[in-house]
Amino acid sequence: MQKKSPIVINVPHSSLYIPEEEMQFFEKPKLIRELVAMTDHCCDDLFDTGHEMLTFPVSRLVCDFERFRNDDEEIMSEKGMGAVYTRCSVMSLLRKVDPVHKERILQTYYDKYHGIFESLVEDKLNTHGKCIIIDGHSFFETPLPYENDQRKDRPDICIGTDSYHTTRELEKELKCFFRKSGYSVAINSPFAGAIVPFKYYRKDRRVQTIMIEINRRLYINHDGSLKEGYEDLKKDINGAVEQINTFFG
Ligand SMILES: [Zn+2]
């Protein structure tokens, strides 16, 4: 049964699904490699803690829920990786998308799921007077060529914060929880920020957000099999979410 809490878990990058009608546009030989490299494998399970959860239904290679819709606002669009990717993680061509097709993708997936996300947050505000978004991701052990941060010393856990929507207390609590559990933790490194629906962005402090990015070396082997520590990691993520709910829910 779903827990009653102000928490909304957002998992935007775990799907491996590419709809049939989109398949034809991809450079097929690169597709498997990109799905392996870019997918936040198993995050829909790792972050399944019994709280309200929004899981984006298609691969980020089709549409990336966490980018800005408008390329002019999205820094990654310079690398062909705005909300609708045209480039691979190694910067070569991933697919060709004309403007009409791009708009169709944005309306079908991006707009629809941002609408659902906004409603979930609104429901929490109406019911609990607050909402805490936990943005659940994972990242590659070594920097991928497209990534802005190319430093090699990556932590076990990266916590992303927003200067308006993340309180110091929330950041500190989560950081301490993971450190006490034996993980190395960095704040906003190698990835920064955390998602908030546009309607509330920098307008409503009742909406808090924090991102948890898990280093994939903790739970998945290079052949895609799960590591022995998978269940322990899942338990720790569950513990972190419960800690947030106890202190801030
Ligand atoms: Zn991600």
C-alpha cells in the first residue's frame, strides 16, 4: 500500500523502452551501447520505497524529462542532448529528428508527464501543505564524453540541491545518513541541481527538492548483472527516504 506522505519520487531515466514508431529514426548499431551507457538502470526499483513515484515511461534517448523544453534555455542542447537527443554520449549522431517530429515527441511524452508531475506535487501541497521531491538517478562510474564534469574521482553518492528549493537541513541530513552508512558523498558533483515543476520553480518554498545520484559501480556489473550488494543499497536508499520523511515530512 502506498504510504501517506508529502514525498514524490521522480525517476526519469530508468526506462529502456523505445516505442516501435520511434525505432526507425535511430542509428541502430549504436542503440544498445547508448541504452547501456545512458539508462539509470534499476532506479525504478532502487527508489521504489512505497511513496508516490513517477517513472518516465520511455527511454531518455526518446525524450529526456529533466531537460528544459526550450533548447535556448538548455545548456546540453549545444551537445545535441536537449529534451530530444540527436547525439550519442560519445557525441556522434544518434538519430535525425525534424522540427515537426521533435514537437510531436515533446507533446506526447514531455508535456504529458510534466503535467502529471505538476498534479502530483499540487496534490501533496493540498493534502500536506508541503511537498518533498526526491529525484532518483544513477551515473556511470567514469565520466562519459558528453558530460561536463570530466574529473575521474567520482563519489558513491552525489546529492544535487537547489539554492531556493533545498534547505541546508535537508541537504545535511541526507549527506550524514549516507556517510554514516559508509558511502562517499559529494554535493552537486559531478551532477548539480534537482527538479521542480515549472509552475513552482523559484516561486513556492513549500516545494522542496533533492537529487540522489547513485554511482553504478555500487550495484551493477559491466555485463549488466546485479552486484551482490544490490539489496543492501536498496535498503539504504529506503532508509534515506524514511529519514527524510521522519524529519521533514
Ligand atoms: Zn538520470
